[in-house]
Amino acid sequence: MKKMNLVQQGARLLLPACCLAVLSTTANDSIPNTRKKNLDYVDPTIGNVGALLEPTRPTVQLPNQVIRFTPDRKDRLDDQISCFPLTVVSHRLGEVFAVKPALGELTASNWTARLAYDHDLEVNRPYYYSTYLLDKDITVEFAPGKKAGYYRFTFPQGVAKSLLFSVYNDGASSYQFGPGNVLTGMETWNDDVKIYCYGVFSEAGKTNVDGHNASITFPDAVKTVEFKYAISFVSAAQAKKNFEAEVPKNTFAAARANGEKAWANVMDQIQVEGGTEAQRRAFFTALYRTNERMVNIMEDGQYYSGYDKQVHTDTRPFYVDDWSWDTYLAAHPLRMILKPSQEEDMLQSYVRMYQQSGWMPTFPVLFGDHACMNGFHSSIVLLDAYRKGLHNFDINTAYEGMRKNSTDATLLPWRNGPKTVLDDFYHEHGYFPALAPGEKETVAAVDPFEKRQAVAVTLGASYDDWAVSQLAGDLGKKDDQQKFAKASQNYKNLWEADKQFFMPKDEKGKFLDIDPTFDGGMGGRDYYDENNGWTYMWQVQHDIPGLIDLMGGKDKFEARLDRLFREGLGRAKYAFNAKFPDATGLTGQHSMGNEPSFHIPYLYNYTAPWKTQQRVRFLLDTWFKDNIFGIPGDEDGGGMSAFVVFSSMGFYPITPGIPAYTVGSPVFSKVSIALENGKHFTVLAHGASVVNKYIQRATLNGKPLNKPFFTHADLVSGGTLELFMGPKPNKQWGVN
């Protein structure tokens, strides 16, 4: 009987890679408080059960490196593992090369069997993984390198033992065994990306290859087998070079120690005092997760580019795997503080992608730009970085790509390429046209599931065009500055004053009479995207004063914010979530579990800052607990975790593209950030506690601060923000 692929099981489609591995709760709790280091607070169980959609994954890797490991299982509730990957190729998009241990004579059932384990005997750390397989008496261990991985299997003696290798994808794939206990493999991913593997076993065994599958069986007396390997996106020969460059220098123990040191350096960049144990666990786990992506795929001075399907040489790292719809809000701004030189390399990678493909990417992954979500928010990231003094990337070529996306690319959700008739309409009329409920789609290019998302597209394009306008001004391109400044105001074309919502219009300019809370099909995608009109009411980060004016002034703006957090769903929660599964973490109509809501609680800083302090603390405490349910929505590889990092420290980048931060309510009494320039930025929150969350007064570098904002220049110059906290709000601080 032909052996079945290891991933032909129910869990296969339920395992998109997502997030980062962290210390187990058991391991953390066993460390006395007086001995805990920052890395000890990282907890893998946080968020391992998704609210409705994807959970976090306990992925083991070095910071921003290619080798990413996570057991193949559904979520934390699953007590069986299907197999183990050699690497996760791309965030939420798949793994390559599968391995699993087996005992006794091999049969077809070995290839399909799932492996029972005990959660309490599993160890998940950023740099090390171990699990005990209950029914097999086998211990599996893993430690990551940059392009290499280190497995160790400990078997019971007196029985034949095997390692089974398979693939995750259906394309052309193969394994071969060679002299010296060598295994080589090639797996095709996403139709045309070839990924190569070169590995060596510590013991000799009997080998077999059968189609996409391979096995090696070791003598009964063997107890421990190590399998060390490297991968390459360039060639089989390069996989061997990657192995020779990295693996001989490291034993399993050395790889683990190197990984621990690398993660300790990342965690120690921010030092905190005060806060509860739970808040520290949530904070450092979130900081850990923000260092998963992007990943550096440079191999010995060369890299494979999915943007022109060629191998290139370069003197700088080349990074892939970023979803800018998720990460422009907080993940990129956080890296601009902590790792600005790395961020510059990532943005230069964006420039290279534009040069190779002809379009500035928005969701760059290994195979190219993944057509996903809507908008060109990479434009916002590029502007934000440039204005924060990150200039070590080709800003002129970046601007060229930003401008081309705004003028020539389609705005259609989940579509890449040239503009369509709908885009021509947008550029002429200043809004994306919508279809009436039940009206049949007339444009073939529209995705049948994602629909037009007419309001979301218009609002997102307005922000993106603002970014183009602002950078044009900074670069002295005055005509472009004026052209795109006008387009940045297009959001106003969809404001219906009577209903106080951004509402869809048809091609004749007539507002559609819909319920912005619930209409628009699955996820509201006819008009909005994953969220309803209550969320998209606030998607004008680039012109908050303009939004305040639309709503009739600050008092009405504040009242509308109050209503957002108090408004009922108007139906049973199950009915709402069945239609809006992404809109999780609900407080009223505010969805903490989806990225468009992140900045909303900070909007109170334009009217009543004490309400920002109240709301942010409530949202952190309610939705980001240090347990398996502790992430309220899809974490998206650090996108959501960056909100936790910023908010816990007490400030947030409310408008990426404007080099400033707005003040919240820190959960720690002291936060000290070691900056790349050798300076430190410090937040001192005197008396901060669970109860003392309200700012009574503030100073910046010893001078009174009477507004809830400070600049990026204040931060990178090594400033000190002092907040004096109390249990009741000072409703006058920061108001004017």
C-alpha cells in the first residue's frame, strides 16, 4: 500500500503559521520572582485558542530569521500532533517538509497517525521546544538556527525506530538519501517556488523513498538520533553551503544557547519596573511576537526573489513576509524605535521588490506580493520611516513606486495589477462606487467573495494618497503634493451627515439606504471589510481634525466615541459573529480583535484624554490576559501584539506618517528603552497601578507637558516622560 502524505489529515488546513514560541506557563511559574529575567516572562500559551479564527502558534525561531518551527496541530486544545515542519515558509500561508517519529514495522497507518502528547510535559521557548509523545515513549526536541534547524529524537530501546519525511504541498517534490547519512529534499511551494533541504543524521539506518515520502529506520539499540539540516530558496547546492556554514559550528546545546542569548538581547532592550506578573507576561510575550517578521532570506550574499523569479546578489539583507494592512499601524512604528537600521533594510527590500516587479508591494511574501486585503499602506510605512529620520533606503525610488500604485494600480480588494473601470471612476469622482443590495456585479475583476468594499477602499485610499502627498512635499514635488492632497480628502465624499456614518454611494452619486451595523454580506464586504460601519467611522487617521468637523465638533465627536463603546449589536451575539467573525473582542461596537480599531481609544485625546486612559487600561486588562484566550483576534504575526507593547508602555503612534506619539496610561511605573543610538527613552509613571491609571500631571524632560502628545525627536533624543498617576481622573489635563 502506498504511504499517505503526512499532512493528509484534518489538521492540515487548520495550521497556517502565525506567531511566536514562548516559555511555557509551567516553566515560568517554576522560576522564583526574584530570579526572573525578561525572557522568562514570555509565555507560549497566551492566545493559543483563537476567539473565532486563528490562534497564536508557539513558533520557535531566531529573531526575524527563516527557520520557524511549530508543532502541526489545530490549537492549544488539540492533544495530538500530526507532524513537525522543518520550517514555516510564510506567515499563515504554509510550511514545508514534514517529519515525524515512528516505532516498529512501518505501515500505512504510521503515516496518517497523530501523536498524543501531554501539555504539561511540553516546553515551548523562543529558542527551544520539547514534547513527550505519550503513546510512543518518544521525546522530540528542536532548536533553531538562521537557515538551519536541529532536531533530537530520544526513542525507547529494544524496538525499531524510524523518522518519516513527507511534504505539505502537492507540487513537484522529492527526497533522496546519499552517502554519509545525508538526506536531500526539494519541495515546490505555491506552484513555482522551489525550496531545498540538506540534512545529516547522527546515526546510519535503512532508507526508503516512495514518491513524495521518505523514511529511515534505525537499529533497535539506537536511543538518540539527531537530525541537523539547512534549507535554501536558491538551490540544492546552496542548501548544502548553508549547512556547512552554520551547522558544524553548533551542537544541539550550542544552538539552544545561541538562541537563548539572541532572544535575551531582544527582550532586554526594554526594561520595566512595577506592573503585575500578568501584565509582564502579556507585555514581554507581545514584544517577543513582534520580532517574528519580516524574515531575512539572504543566503551567502544572494537571495531568491519571487518578484521576478530570479536569484539576485546584494550587499544588504533581503526581507520578506509582511502584511502591511496589519503592520503599518504599530508593528513598523515599534521597529522604527527599537531597530531603525533593520527597518531601513526592510524598506530597502520593499524598494527592491518594486524594481523587480513593477509595483510597490503591500503583502510581500516569498512568492511575491500576496494579493490580500485592500489599500497600499506600505506608502504610509515609507513616509513614516522617512519622517522619523530613517533615510538609509532609496526614498526617491520608493516614492516612484508609491505614486505608481496610487495612479495606475487597481484598488480592488485581493487583486494586484493595473487599474480597472472602477478605479477610473474613483479617480474621476473621488469615491469607489457601490452596488445596491442584491444588485449583480458587472465587473469581472471583482473578487466574488471579497466584493468591492467600497467604503473601506475609499477611506484607505484617502490615507494612502495623503502619504503620497506628504512625501511629495518633503521631496520638493509641489505639483504632486497638491494633486494627492486633494485626493486625500476623498473620504469626505462618503460622509452622510444625517446618519453620521461613512456610507456607500452608487455610481450615480446616491447614498445607499443600508444598515451600516449589519448590511453588506459576510464581513460587510460589499461596503466595509471584516468590520461594520461603526469601525470604519473612525478610519481617517490622517485628518482627525477634519473628521471632528464632519461630526459637528469636539463634543459630538466625543459623544460618538462614547456611543461606539456602548452601542449594542441589535441582535444576538452569535448572529453578529456569524456574519462578522473578524470583529471579535467586542466592547459595544468596538472590535479590539481587528486592526482598524487599534487607534480608536486614543482618539479621546483630542477631546477628553482621561477617557483614553480609562479605555486603554480597560481594553488591555479585558482582552489581553496572560492565558490561552489572551489574544482577542488574529494576531497576524506581531501586528496585534505591537498594540500591547505600545499601550503597556503608555504611548501610541495614532497617525503613522506624523512623527509623534499620543499618551495613554502605562501599566508599569518605569519603562526604559535602550535606543540604537546609545541613548535611553524613559517613561516614569509615579504611583502607577491597576487602580492608579489616571494622569494627574506630566512633564517632559522636566518641563510641564500639558498636552497628550510628544514627538519622535523627543523620544530618540533620549527624553524622559514623567506621569504622575492617581485613582481618579484629572479631567483638565491635556484638554487644551
